Amino acid sequence: MMKQGTSGSIINISSIASVIGIKGVVAYSAAKGGINQLTRVMAVEWAEKNIRVNAIAPGYLENLMQGSET
């Protein structure tokens, strides 16, 4: 977008796990926390070039592919 001189929008995918503690997802939570901060910094830096940067954070979804713990 910057190279072409056009405006635009970037949407990053975050997670509710980036702001609350969920057992068993330490690395995932840390990575999504990083996405949140990356989004904030990019939004501030690129606003003057008319590039919007946002993140969406879906709520908790149980992953059925992991199987159930007993």
C-alpha cells in the first residue's frame, strides 16, 4: 500500500487468550499478545499514510480436534 501510495486496511487475528489467562495455552497467548501490540504500533505509525490497522479477537472456542481430557 505504501509503495503504491494507496490507503487500505490491515486486519490481524488475535484472541481472547491474549488478554485473559487460559490454562494450557502459554505460547499461544504470548504470541497473540504480541499481535495486539504489533497492531497498536502499526496503527500509530501508518495512520499518517491512511492505512488502518486493526485486530479482531474471537472469544473462546473449544477445539474439538484436540479430543477431550478425562
